[in-house]
Amino acid sequence: MTATTKTARVFGSGIRRREDPRLLTGTARYTDDVALPGMVYAAMLRSPHAHARITRLDTSRAKQAPGVVAVFTAADTESVLKPIPCLWLVPGSDLKLSPYRPLAKDVVRYVGDAVAVVVAETSYQAYDALELIEAEYDTLPAVTDPEKATQDAAPELHEQAPGNVAFHWVVQGGDVEAAFRSAEVVVRERIVQQRLLPTAMETHSAVAHYVPVTGELTLWNSTQNPHIVRFACSVVTGIPEDRLRVIAPEVGGGFGSKIAQYPGDFVTVFCSMKLGRPVKWTETRSENYQATTHGRDHVQDVELAATRDGQITGLRCTVWAGMGAYLSTAAPGIPTILHGLMLSGPYRIPALKEDVYGVYTNATPVEAYRGAGRPEATFMLERMINRLAAEIGIDPVDVRRKNLIPPFDDGFDVVTGLKYDSGNYVGALDKVLAHVDYRALRAEQARLRQQGRYMGIGVSTYVEICGLGPSQVAGAVGFQGGLWESAIVRFHPTGKVNVFIGASPHGQGEETTFAQIVADELGVEVTDVKVVHGDTDNTPMGWGTYGSRTTAVGGAALAVATRKIKAKAMLLTGHLLEAAVEDIEYESGRFFVKGTPDRYKTIQDIALLANVAWNLPEGMEAGLEATSFYDPPNFTYPFGAHVAVVEVEPETGRVDLKRYVAVDDCGPQINPVIVEGQVHGGVVQGIGQALWEEAVYDDSGQLLTGSLADYAIPRADQLPEIEVLSTVTPSPHHPLGVKGIGEAGTIASTCTVYNAVIDALAPLKVDAIRMPLTPERVWRALQPSREGA
Amino acid sequence: MTLPVTITINGRSYQRQVEPRLLLVHFLRDVVGLTGTKVGCDTSQCGACTVLLDGTAVKSCTCLAVQVDGSSITTIEGLATEGRLNVLQETFWSKHGLQCGFCTPGMIFAAHELLRHNAHPSAEEIRHGLEGNMCRCTGYQNIVRAIEQAASNEGAA
Ligand code: FES
Ligand code: FES
């Protein structure tokens, strides 16, 4: 038989993505593209008030409207739908849960809280009928700022949570009081991590098809984690999991906003259960901005203690983290586990303490948003280091160098209790500085300052936590599930392969990179491997795609499964070639007896022979298929160093981002083109936070940035080329050494750009401006100094 | 009230009765069932719905089906000919100009429009030409590269 001779290794090559042809031709099917016979359309009536008592809800006129099939309110749903569970119950935090109902009952708590649903033959008719629902409210005082919500006079959202505190969590290590008592220098800052709108280009959508006679539900859902949706849907609707099939078809971006279990999904399911017809609900963009979860929303008071020569001795902070009106699926874990435990970053910080208050506010619930907790930690550290550098008159790069953890390749214990897996932070920093020629940049800055121009340089070093995570740790930190991933590798008789995974990529390209893993391990062509995901009926259980964990955990599961296949192939080859299995070797797609590489079996030969099973060794089962449920022994910790160069125009406050360079280390790269794409997208999303994006509520709790006309996501003409470089430090515990790259860019770029702007304005004595750094904000910040000038 | 319209889409004529308020994008997606054209906003910002109307790129959420009666539309489903990808589809693929793919149909038509007016745009001109189209995944960089590549492939052809 012929064997494929491999010239270049497929692991590490930037091949084109297998998912693209269908996406490029309009063949791909997203949730809103699903059309079923007899399908009807749902539209939600949402509260126009941030906080109010519902005094009247009359649906009778709406029910008479043309095309309307049904109108439901909480009075209809409450006997069927249970409250939506929060799935991250952070221990030791005195968590105050309050019922999160699919349709609000009696009281609405944010603009967008759903109170009724109309189902009609067309979506236009459904929206028309919404106007005919007579809803009246007694408005109540509202609060949207997380810190203000904890103050004495603040209105309370839930009787279960006095003072609106949903939880209070503390992380500490070392003797922080002593560190501050003996500090030579202390710098302080109040940082506002503004609320953001994730803005996946596809809004959230669900199509529910319940068949009364079988009691079976199929739910197409724009989600990052179909298996969690099935689990939660079963809890909320009572439909047994075995009758419940969740399909995440093509998903148009998530960035964390498609982790949550949404009220609208369960209401849509309810409608289908009641009507016995398929029901579709798709958010409009304006609805998406109210109903889909938001990100960030921290107010942070931070203090850093250090010596005069720049050695950090302690970090202390208090964070008020806005949770919005209800605790979304993973929300409590984000400002705590994913934020607080990463507070020492890539630095040796001997003592730290953080108090985190998760706070109910009259705003849309907050969830993970790209980076989820780590950008808020990284920004805090990188700000404080620059502030320290300014205070003691040392270059910020030198302060970083002084404090960076030295290179390590197999574990480093940090003060928060985590063990980082491997890192070479200085290496990444050196690389980025050499690439930009840092000294020359500083010289140019000095020259421009002479001319009255304000150039700024931002440098940051970061480490983040990915590959969530060991399930034992998940349990210990209150995650209501495991965090392993699964893969099934199935060889067909012709040597073609199907891979079934529990995770659910939605744009990250794992159909390609996972095929590369199989091809690399077993010597098949990439094009002979098809990766199947997103359908709970034909994939093994998995926890989903978020926290840059699909390759870091799911990829490990896949590697382990392919190695099981390889072990079976060795046994079968030994049997067929009449040799002991210990004497069988594998190289480039061939299995052969040591010393006689010309007599060999390919994996395709083995696939055929194992499947026909005419001649198997005693006790061997037929087929060539392996399953792995992989529970990682530790998290992975990607890291890097970024540089931004800006010029600020003081007359207008305009920030011109001139250059952006990223050095990231995610371990070995399976497909460097895809890695680069992840960095581009991530960096730009973080730049958006630094310069343009903010979800703005007015005092009454109205969302002022309620449409894509008001909320400024980055556009092509506002951005420079992102220069992408990398270093490679394998994870010691991952079977392929890989770490994850989905969020790195976002984690690093916000603070890098922010620090560059503040650096530019140093001669004008501006040392902080609230994000985003819009021309108006920058201009206003400059007014006192310019008046004085 | 409904009105009759005849609209040619990807070379095929469709005669339908539609409500006067029906948006072209909903005509394409819901009436004709061509779901390749996407809806990303309700304020005509995102460009996901961009199609060709008599050869010119338009946002199909900004016009009514009745307004384009008698016109000819090209959607993403009609861009490849006889199974061969159009040059922009090819270069978006080879330059990794898409991730989730949701903005892609609109991006490709925006790029098509740009190249119609300027066969050899600079990177900066491309970025300006994409002002009306939003992508949340790619940071635009590989989209710019894909369009540059398409421009040079066309030039070579
Ligand atoms: S759908 Fe956004 S511009 Fe048309
Ligand atoms: S590829 Fe996802 S929005 Fe552009």
C-alpha cells in the first residue's frame, strides 16, 4: 500500500481554514437562518424602566392583532419555567442569590427586563402586536453605578441582598499591612473599568421546536456552550436531558456574551411547548444591547507599595464589580477567581489583598467578556507600575524588569495560590523592545516634545490564565460543573476520520487546527479529517468554548484520543507483522517492525483491518475509535509584552494610534495564521475599550448607547497595522504544549494603549483620564493644564 | 395591503406579493430563503446586509423590497460561478479574512464596490472604503490584506 510521505509538518503550518468555503458562499447556517415548516416568531416586550413595579399588564388587544398566535406573561410561564440558575457559586463570598425569572413578575429591574412575549405568524406582526400590550408601571428609584449602589441611600433591588451586595470575596497572600506600613513609596489610583457591550456581529437567537407527542425538544441556539444550555434548559423547563437536543450551528461571534443562559431562550422554548410549533426568536441589535450580557463594569481603588528603587512590596485594592440586575450564569466567578487570583500578574509581589464586592445594579446583567477578569487585573497592575515609575522617576520598562518573575519552565508559585505553568516574561519584553527599538522611540519622543508634539509610548507585560481548568479546582472555587473536555476520534474503513468534540468553537477555527492535530499525530491528510461540534446529540459532553480553553483543554483531549488510536494501531501491526508490540515503531504515518521500515502498515491499512475485523489479535475489539475525557492537571498561562505608540493632539484631544506591536507566547502554534488572526481581533477589541467603547446609562437607568449608532466599536479606518510577533514557551503539562490565544490580545492592549496616551500627556501633568479616551475626555482633562499654561 | 414585485436575484426572477414596508433584506432572507445575507443591526451601521443592486453595493436593510421592483440583485449565494469562487472569496479564504464569517458576505460586497471604483487601492484607501462595514472578530487587518491580494490578482489576470 502507498503511504503519504510528509514533507513539512502539518502541526505549525498556516493552512487555510476548512470552515471557510461554506462561510464565504452563504451556505453556512446560523440560528436565525433556520426555517422550519409551521414556524412562528416571538418578540419580547421589554421594560422601558430601570426599576419599577408592574401595575398593569393587559395583553387582550395584542392577542386580537393580525397574525398573533399567543401572548404570554409571567402569569403563564411561572408554573412551568423555574428561575435561571447561576452556575458559579463562589464559596466564602456570602453569595446572595435572588430569583432570575425568564419573564419578570411584579417588579422590573433593568431597562430590557422582559415582561411579555408575543408569538405571531411573521416577525413584523409580532413586533406590531407588542405595541398593543398595555403595560403600566410605578417607577422606583434606580442605581446603575456599582459603588453608589452599595451606599446608604441607594435603592435596593432584591430583598435577599441588603445594600445590593451580591457577594463579598477576599483574596490575600503575604502580610499586606506590614508591606504598606514599611513602604517607602505608595501610589494610589481610582480606576473605572467601564461597562462594555460585547457586540458579537450576530445577535443572540434561538429556534425551539418541541414535539408534544414525543416530548422532545430541539433547540438551535447561538451559544458558546450547547451542552451547558442543554443542562440548564432541562433544569428550567423540566424537559429531561435525554429528550433535549441543543444545536449550536454557525455562531457569529460570542466574546463571552454567548455563555449566559438567557431568559429569552427559555421563553422561546416555553412558547414552543405551549403551541407545539417551532418558534424563532432573534434579538434586534438594540434589543441585544439591552438583553445580552455586558462586560467589565468595575470601580477599583488601588494602592501599590514599593521601595524607592522600584521593587514592589504590596498591592491592596477594593473593587466594586457591577453584576447588573441578576447574577448571570458565570458572573460571580469573573471579578473573583478570574480576576483576583491573577492580581500579581507576571511580577513577584510578596503581599496583596483585594476585597471584591459583587453588586446588584439596575442594569443589564454582566458576564464574561473577552478576557473576563484578566483585563481588569492586568490594567490595574500596568497602571500602578507606570504610576510608580513616574513617582520615583525611573523608566517604566526598568520598573517592570525589576519585578518580573525570572524565566521558569515547570511551575512557579505566586502569592494568590496559583502555580503558573511556564513563562519567560523577560524574553517577551526583550523581544518587543528590540523590535520597536525602544531607545530610539524614546529619543524620537524627546525630539517631538521639543517641537510641542505629544507622542506617547505604552509598554505592558502580562500573564493570563487559560485552559480552564482542573475540575477539582473548578469544584473548589464553586463552578457548578466540571471543566474537562472531550474528544472522540473515529476512523472509518476508508481511513477517513471524524472527530467529535464537546467544545463549541464559533469562529476560532478548530475544525482546521484540530484536524491538524490528528493529521500530525497519525499521518493522515488534514482534508481526511472532519471535526464535528455543536450538536449535543452527536458529540460527547463538553463544557464549551470560553476562557481560551478549547485548544488548551479540548486539544489535549484530542491528542490523548489520537494516542490511544496509535497504541491500538501498534498492537494490530504487531499482530499482522508477527512481531512483539514493543518492537513496533511509528514514523510519518507508518507502523513497522524496528529495523525493517520497508515492511509497514499505514494508519489507513490499520483503519480498514480494524473495521473489517477479519484478523484481530485475541481479545481486541473491532473498530478504530477512541474517546478521551481530559481533565487538565493545571491551568495554562500564556503571556507576552506589547507596545503602543500614540500621538495626542492637545487642541482637539484626538488620539492617533500610530503603531501597535504584540509579542505573545501561547506555546507551540498549531496554525500560526489562525493565531495571528486571534491576536489581531483581540488587540483591536482591547483598543476599543481604551479609546472608544462605553455602555452609558443616564441617572434614571436608561441605556444611552442603545444601538450601533451610539456604541462605537472599532472600524477599519481607525486602526494601524498590528505587528504580531511571538515567543514559544511550551506548557509543561499539556500533551502538545499549547496554551491558548483567544483573549491575550484584549488582555494586553487596553492598558498598553491607555499607558501610551498618559505617557504622551506627561508634560501636561495629566496622570489619569477615565476610559474611553475619546477626544472629548482627553480634551477636558487637558483644560486645567492648558489654562494654567 | 400587499403589492406585486418582480426581483431578479442571482439571475433568477422572483415574483411575489409583499407588504410595502418589507425590507429588502427580509425579502431575501424570509421570502426567498436566501439567508446568506445577514442582519447585524437596526440602524444601518454594520453593513452585514450589503448586496449588489444592479451592480452597486447597497445595504439591503436600507431599502424596501417594493423600491427595487424590476431590479437585479446579487447576494453572496450568487457570487461563485459554476462552483468557482470569485476572486474576493478566494483571497478572503487565503488571507484568513474571516473568523465567525457573519460580517463576511457584506464585507465582500463592500470590497467589490471599492475595487469597482479603485482597482488598486492603498491599504489606507481600503480601510476608508470599509468604513460602513463592521467586523468584531478580525480587527480588519486580514480583510485589508485579502482585498489587496484581490486587487493584485485581478491586475495580474
Ligand atoms: S443590517 Fe446593519 S447595516 Fe444593514
Ligand atoms: S468575522 Fe466575525 S464579525 Fe467579521
